[in-house]
Amino acid sequence: KEIEDFLGGYPERKRDYPERVLEALRITIGNYRKAQPTTTAAESFLKIT
């Protein structure tokens, strides 16, 4: 709210942007937590490439 006030508001089509970003972050964290842990460095590397 403070940022929105400082900026003088958001454009109408982006008014829900902060909520959408937070929801995307929550989903991403949830997906990360559900992932099976890797057992080797090679498996870890394969997941990021």
C-alpha cells in the first residue's frame, strides 16, 4: 500500500500485480518444497540445466 501511494497508484490493468506476484512466489516455494531432494552433485546440476 505504501509503495502504491508513493507511486500515485498503479495503472488499472496492473492493479492486482502485487497479489499475483506473491501468489506466484507462494506456488514456486510450494513446488520447491515438494521436490525430491537430490542425492549427488551431478543430480543437482542436472536439475538446474
